[in-house]
Amino acid sequence: MEVHVLIVCCFISRVDGLMDSENTSNPKAFYASAAYAAEKINDFVAKGLFIRVVSHLDADGLTAASIMAKSLYRLGALFRIRVEKQLDEDVVEALVAEGVSPIIFNDLGSGGLDLLQSRLSSNDIVVLDHHQPLGDTFPTLTQVNPHYHGFNGAQEISGSGVAYTVAKKLNASNIDLASLAVVGALGDSQDRNPKRELRSLNKTIVADGVNAGCLSVENDLTFYGRETRPIHKALAYTTNPFLPGLSGEEDKCLGFLVNLGIKLQNRGRWRALNDLKADEKQKIFSEIAKWLSSKRLPSTVVLRLIGGVYTLIQEDRGSYLRDAREYSSLLNACGRMDKAGLGVSIGFGDREKALEEVQDVFTAYKKTLAEYMDWITTTPNVIEEQKNIYLVNGRGTINENMLGTITTILISSNILAKDKPLIALTSAENDLLKISGRATSTNIEKKLNLGTIFQEASAKFGGTGGGHDAAAGAQLHQKFADDFIQLIDQLVGSSLNEKE
């Protein structure tokens, strides 16, 4: 059995004859498209074909890769996993050079369907994705994508959720992989709603995990490391929401809790959030609310500290993999720190050497994030306010793999006003430019769709781009940087003004 690290992509869900004509959700058609894709994968396996799995490097993509790898392994299939930053011409050319064999794309590729159809055999492709698809003109490609069936892939199901849905159609016993899909959904910030919980198709997957005995759900404080970190570190590691003066500041968090009279140790052992009583948690929550008020931040920010807590109950108590949000952060660190293979190994079930190594990776990841955030918030003119957007220019400083994470932290940090989306850019390999965009909830309420804007703008400059309404990315040549940003600013302004 050959299991290398390659990429697993989540592609647009479309099967000929199963496309929704109206923008109303149709779960029956969505599940039918998943069943069709599963039939095709089973056919690959029955013929003894070598299957290539291509996936994205973030937490959602890595869990999608692990889900598909486990499903194929259980079928006795021959397969290889490949993880990529994005789907572009270089990646497709590399796949073409490998020769003819089936490919399953997970969590990427929706914006490159034309490229896939023109360079690869449509009969050998299965696309499992949750990003906004490129048009509606690819009937020969086998696709599973929620957008074709009236579901929002940014909120209702993730790439790993799509992979899981197909895995469950491959074999009902794969229901035990539901917890991995929950990890992926949280890694994709699909709990981005007032109650910080997974909803819609994601909620169905949560129910599968509970029924399979691998997941439990409760409402509680969502500090990072609820079982694994001392309370002050758990508070300091919390960046969603970003707490000015506390996030990233262990010493200040320690003093904050001491002043509250919270007992930090028990018989010489640091207490974790999970060790606290209900009244202690309430005291911390109330005091953070006062803290944020003193910083003149809206009262709604503190409410984001409470939400659904998803526990993988088959993992050992005190494990870094027991809390689904913490698990997703570890996987995201693996992808962003060029350790995608490590992330897939953990998702596949390695609980020995890989689990030890991932902590070092995560420590380096958090250190790098803190350094970038410090640079952004203390260096003049790094954040520029333009007419319709905020722009962060990270060229020469921010690693391209970290750009999306930095953009997500910034948009939720309350550093910026909520009336404009944030666009960040940095240098990439081969004289390319990497761009990441995030919209605020206020923008989304006004029907701003960064995914379609990035898709349109990047195409004008020979690049690739797309994503969701609230989160998008693009890549193009550096020489088009100024023109691209100017066009993005114009398109965002046109969209927001049109909705007023």
C-alpha cells in the first residue's frame, strides 16, 4: 500500500441531471450526487486502478485527505495522496506528466474546472469541493459541490464534509469518520455564526458522529486547549475572537486570572479550562466582558467566546486531538509550516511519533503568527485604508502559506472597522503574487461575494482565484499587483453600493 502526501481537493458538486435550477436547498439531490461519485470511485477500485488523491494544505483539506485515504484503504485500493497550495497550471501539468489514472480532488479546484477539463480526461476525474464553482458548463465532470444544490459551502458544509458524505456512500461503516469532518469544518471556520455552532449539513454530520459514539457536543467557553493547556495559556492562545491585551500575552493573562481569584493550580498541577467549575467560568466570562468594554469594543465580541464544544471522545483525555478546534489548529499548523504529510498521518491514525512531532510544529507556528501580528500592528503603513477595502502589504515579510491565517485573524481582531473587507497580499514563488481576502459579517449581510470578485478580477490578469462569499484567494504575476488591487477595490465598491 502506497500512501504518500499529495493533495485532496473538494470540488464543485455537479452531476449531469442533478443540477438545481433554483437557489433553494435540495439535500436529496446533493446526496444523490455524492452517491453517483461513490459509484465511480467504487468502479475505479473494482478495476484495480491506481487512484491519485489531490487536496488542499489547510485543516479542511488535510482532514478531507485523511477521510478519503481511510475510505480507500478500507476498500483495499491502491492510492497516493498529494497536498498542494492551490490548483494551477503547474500542478495540472505535473498530474498530466504522471500518466493516466483516476484523480480525486478534495477542497480545491472549483475555480479551475476549465483547466481540468482541457488537460485531463473527464472520465478519470472526481471533484469533491465546497467552494463556489466556475460557471455551469462542465457536464462531463463528476462533481460533488453543495452550491449546485442551494447550500452555502462557506457555512453549511466544508470540503472534508463533502469528502465524508461521499465516504459514507462508499460504505456506511465510514460513519466513524464523521468526527474528522467536524474537525475540518471548524478548521474552515464554519461555526462563524452568533452561536459558534455547526449548522445545516454540518449539523447532520455532527449527529452522525454522536450516533457513532465518537463525538460529544456541549455549550461552553471555547478557549483554545480546554484540556491540554493551563488556563492562562488557553486564554492567551485564544485568537477567535482576538482579545486586545490578552491574546498572545501569557503574562497578562496570568495576572488577569490571579486578580480574579481563580485558583490556577491543584496539588502542584496547572488547572485547565476543563477543570474549572461553572461559577469560575462565569466569573472569567464576565470579567472579559468588562475588559473588552474598557477597550471600547462591542459587547457582541465576548459572546463569541461561548459556543458549541465538539469533543472526540475516543481520543485520550488530555490529548491535543480531543477538542475538535484544537485538533484543527494543529492540522492547520502542519499545512502552513510545510508539514502536510504529518497532518495527514495524524488524521489517518498515527498517535505515536507524529503526535509528538506536531507539538513542535505548532509551537513554531504560533511563534511565527505572533511575530507577523506584531509586525503588522506596530509597523507604520502596513495596513492601508483604501476607498472600499483595507489592504495589508506583506510582500517580503509574510510567508505565502501563512497569509490566509493572518488575514482571518486580522478580520476577527476588532483592529479594523467592520464596514470594509480586508485584502492581504504577499510574494509567492516564481515571481507570483498571493492574495487573500476576508469579508466582515456586515459585508456579507450586504451580499458582498469576495469569491466571485476574486474569480473575475484574477481572470482579467491571467491568474486564478475564487473561494467563498466571506473568504477568497487569488494568485497572479507580481507585475499586475497594483492593477489587481485597484480592480478589487472598484468591484467591492460597486457591490456594496449596489446593495445599499
